[in-house]
Amino acid sequence: HLARVYQRLNRLGGLTAREAEVLRWVAAGKSDAQIAAILHISARTVQKHLQHSYEKLGVESRTAAAMRANGRR
């Protein structure tokens, strides 16, 4: 499942590798704190990556970003 999400995110373009990585974990149902622990970064940094991703994807929420990452409109 995560491999499909990764491929989809790569096709979206414009996202940095880290933004795509954070979105993969969001799509897998992880919280900001869990993602931060996995990636060895702060929860605030996770939030900033998500904020930048939302802007690039034209979405306003975590759910919408995860849906976009999974190929849903």
C-alpha cells in the first residue's frame, strides 16, 4: 500500500522528498507525533512539511491530502 502511495506522490510533482515522505505516513494513519518519532524530527517540523504540502496540493486538511496521495479527488 505504501509503495502505491509513494508512486502517486511522485507523480503529483512539486513536493520535496521529505514532504512526500511525511504524506506517506499521514496516508498510513500516523499522527504528527508518530511521524516525528519515525523520522527523527520535531512534531512542529512535521506540521510545517504538511502545511507546505497542503499549499502545493491545493488542499486544506490532512484528510484531503491523504486522499489526494491515495489518488482520490
